[in-house]
Amino acid sequence: MKRISILDQIKREGRTVLTEFEAKTFLKQEGIPVVETRLSRTQKEAVSISQRMGFPVALKISSPEIIHKSDAGGVKLSLKNAREVKVAYHEMMETIRKKYPRAKIQGVTVQKMANPATEVIAGTSKDPQFGPFIMFGLGGIFVEVLKDVSFRIIPITRRDAQEMIQEIKGYPLLSGYRGREPASLSALSEILLKISRLMERYPEIKELELNPLFAYKNRVLGIDARIILEGE
């Protein structure tokens, strides 16, 4: 019997937006490294997962109807022990229930806090004329402030990926500017290639974004993920 993919399940539910947990689960299955993230249904389960995962952790609300989790009060970061997780879980659920009383809540994700690194973004969208394209640039808040990004039409080659990385003005930050730890350019290139192949393999994906991606000296790790499917 053919296994039903996460994307098929989302479409069967009549949805086009994946939750962050669903997006990370899908990307992990496709070989794209993402930070360890588990879904909890109760406060007790969130504490248990946190203890097994190891502190510090982050809690995030998981709902297909709440896209901007931070603005909604649905994100709690750098929780250092079980008590902080309990308090954060309670406060988050109280806030969300007041702001979104009718929202369908899947649960709360518990995410391992990753060591800081240079933040980059990799994303895709579709142009009506040229089709799917891929974007790369400095991530986090920098992508909105500096708009330092490069683009290519999908599919891309390894050379395309390398050129995309080198084209951005922030490239010196990735190559070890003023004693900063250099990022793995080969790992960044591989991520861009994997995303390009993913868009070819799953044409139902309308938009995909990994922001931020933490770029370390020997690997790349997706911290937050967003996927939107084509509508009817």
C-alpha cells in the first residue's frame, strides 16, 4: 500500500498551509537538516519532552491558522528548566485562547535551542512567467532590512548555488570576516541544490522558506520552516 505523504494529508484536509512542525517533518524526511522539534499535546508532555531533549528549549504554538506565531504571543525562547516550561506553556495557551478562541490548536512544539551561528535564508516561490525560482541571502531580520539576496530559476546546478552564495553583499560574513567562524559553503550549496530538487519533485509546493538557517563551519541547520501549497 502506498504511504500517504504529509503533503497528501494536508491537501486531503483542504489546507494549503503547513504548520512549522509539519514543514520540518517533511523537510527532514527529504534529507534537509532541521533542528530537533517534537509536538506536545499537554503541558505535562511538553515538560517530559523538554527533559528528554535537554535544556534550553523553545516552545511554539502549532496551529495551521496562526502563521505569525511571535506576533500572536505563541513563542517562548531559551527555557532553562521544567518550571520555566510549565509557566511558558500556561502563559502561551492563555494568550492564544484569548486572541484566537476559534483557532484549531494541534499542540505546542518543543524545539531544542541551537548554538548561535550566521543566519541565512533559503526560499522558493513561483513566477507566473518563469516558473519556480530559488532565493538565498542573509537571514533573520537582515533579509527584511537589508534585502541582500540572490535569485536563480529552478533547476539550479552546483555552480549556480555557489554563485548565489558569493553574489550577496554579506558573503564576507560567511567566509570568515574579522575572525568570525566561516560557514560551510559546501553545506550551503548542498542545501540550495536539495531545495531545487524538492521543488521539481513536488510541483504542488507554491512557497518554501527556511529562515533562519544557521550556517556553521561544518553544517547547516534549519531553525524555522514554512511551506505553502498550491490552492485550487
